[in-house]
Amino acid sequence: MIYCDEHDPEECEDCGLSHCDGKPKRRGEDAVMFAAELAIQQLNLPKNIAKGGWENADPHLLVERGVEEMYEIYQALYDLAANPCEETKQHVLAECGDAIAFPAMVADIVRKMEVGDDDES
């Protein structure tokens, strides 16, 4: 690991270091962390909590739902272009959070799958 010896990341926001560990930021880190927060916000809305967990869901169906959510982003972007205001901007971000949540659910299911050591085909 590479650490910055010149800057304390808690004191120097402009040195390009993550605040939490002093490691250099990786490409896309800020965007992905922002997107993760959007997904977490959507997953924790009461209407989504009421739907229950995804642990037993078919990952293929989750991908299908994620694709549907991508189309909702597409529509929200049209709405933003037609009426560029804070409300339509926030709607795009909410739809992004919805869409991002589905591949996160798939990844969560797949990482917990038990698989063999080698391909047996």
C-alpha cells in the first residue's frame, strides 16, 4: 500500500487522499461512494424495507429489475432536460440509487454462494 508521508488526510482535503485511512484515492472512488450512498438511501426507504430482503431472490430476476430501473433513469434524464430544476435532478439521483441497488443485491447473493474449487465441465 502507498501512504502519503507529506499530508495528514484529516487536515488536507486537497492532497487527494481518502479521509478514513490515508491511502491515495482510487480512480472513481468518489463517484462509487456517492452512488453507494444513493443505493443505501433507497434501500432504507420504508416502502422498500417493507418489501423484505433479497437473500432468497433469483439473481436473474434482480438483473431484470435493474434493467427496468435503468430505463427509469433514462426517463428521469429526459424530465431533467425538459425541466432542469432541483426536483428533477433529485429524481434522477433517486432513480440512480434504485438502479444501483440491484447489482449490489446480485453481488451480495453471488459472494455468499458456495461453489466448487474447479470447473467440473
